[in-house]
Amino acid sequence: MNALIRFLKDEEGAAAVEYGLLAALIAMVVIVGVRLLGTNICGVFNGIALVIKGTNQTYTWTQCS
């Protein structure tokens, strides 16, 4: 019985749970940021690719998805 009471009072694993929640929150912020900026970054890289190729085409935003 004493072992069960000690187990229920033990709080050593609480830090690991908090770090896990913090990591999940940071991951969600990164994913949302990448999704919001993804099409803009895609447009920049596609525009650079067209300049490097030396084509006379202009980039259209519909190419990014």
C-alpha cells in the first residue's frame, strides 16, 4: 500500500510531460508558419529558377500549391 501511495505522490515525470507539451506547441507554430508562408516562398524560388534558366516567362502564382 505504501508503494502505491509513493507512486501517486511522485512528480518526477511531470517535467517530461511539460517538455512534451512544449515541443508539441512549438511544432504546431512551425507548421502553421510554414503553411502560411509556403506559397510566398514557392513563388520566390520559382521566380529565381526562371531567372537562372534565362527564360522570358513571368511567374504566375497558380503554379504553387
